[in-house]
Amino acid sequence: MVARVLATDAALALIERLKARHGALLFHQSGGCCDGSAPMCYPRSEFITGDADVLLGEIGGCPFYMSRSQFAYWEHTQLIIDVVEGRGGMFSLEGPEGLRFLTRSRLYSDEEWAELPPV
């Protein structure tokens, strides 16, 4: 099964640290002007998704959402969530760690594209 979203080992380690501190988490690929297009991490109980959001999968046991309109641009790519040093989105939980989540991506092969389930 081809995943729409994956996480690197470094991202998974940071997710585990954040879950230990904050409990259940949720990711949303932002598309806003202030934080650019960044994967944002929130306490699951503090972010409300709606009909305009699509669930792409899970990373580290945490659901990963993106707005439907933004997904139209990204649907042909697999998202790979990584971690780099620096300050990320001001509302994302990893900020105090001195790290930020970063989205890398790659195009699906024709074979992978044919296997993807609809969103």
C-alpha cells in the first residue's frame, strides 16, 4: 500500500517527545500566509477539522490533514515529513524544541498512482 504521507526517523522521534509532553497530537499542512506551507503540529483536542479538510494518513500515530483546496495541488506527491533545526510555525508545538517540521515531497510513479486509494 502506498502512503500519501510518511515521516523520517527524526520526525517520528520528535513526535514521540511531543506526545509525551502534550498527549494526542494532530498535524495539518498549513497553507497560510504567515507560516507558509508547513506541517503544523497541535494537541488533537485543540484543532477542529471540517469538510474542507482531507485526512491523508497518519504519522507516528497522529492523523495528518490538509485542506481540500491545497490537496488539489499536492495530490500527485507523497509527503515526507522531516525535522530540521530552526524555528517553525509560531503555533506549532515543536517551536520550543529549536526544531521545525518540514515537508519534503516526491512525485508518485505511475504504478504508485494507480494503487492510491481515493481521498
